[in-house]
Amino acid sequence: MTLKLNSQTAFQISLDMHSGVPVYRQIIDQVVAGIATGAVTGGDQLPTVRQLAVDLSINPNTVIRAYRELEIRGVLETQQGTGTFISHQTLERDDAERRRRLSQLVSEFVARAGSEGFTVEEILERIQNAKRKK
């Protein structure tokens, strides 16, 4: 599902119901990744809980849980009667936390790709190709 957050940005949220990762967690991870890549920035408005739940065909309580956790982390700000927005606050983690999270992400990705039959060499080759295209 593609979200149009402002006139220049289209932001994609994709759910994989077979990944084993809870849906609320997938929403959180994708919003945080969108901020990290610059696909979304401070002040961008997210869809309402109801709208996102309808668009993704999920229970509204799942969206509430994701939005609530993102708000606790300072990633989102909810303004009563106005909506939910990406916070202008930057995400800051200490170096140890960043390295730990990156290791976790790489391990999860390699495990998922391996279960699909891809080798580490194929993954590295694709990453190098993506890096060259930037």
C-alpha cells in the first residue's frame, strides 16, 4: 500500500502475513526505515488509524498499537483533532545500540533469504549492485 504523505513523497507500507513478524512490528519498522531513508520527514502526516487499518485490511487495534509505540519512542506526535504526524525529533541511538540493531537486521534478512534459497554471495552481489546505482 502506498501512502501519499505530501505532494512530493509516496511512502510504501507492505505487510507480509507469512514472515512471522507481528503486523504492528512491521508497521513500526517500516515507518522508522522511511524516516532513516528520508522517504518521510518531520511534519508528514500519517493516515488515521481507521484509514490505515482499512487500507491494509487489518484490525484497527493493530495500528493503534504501532502508533502508540512510535509515539512513546518520540517518532510520532498525535495532535487531538488534527492527526498523527512524523515528529521533527531525530532518532538517535548510541553506537552500541545501532551496531546491535544492524546485526539483528542482517541476521534476520540472511535467514529469510536463505529460507528462500538465496546464498550469502547472491545477497552481497545484489547489495553491491544497489550501492552502485546510487
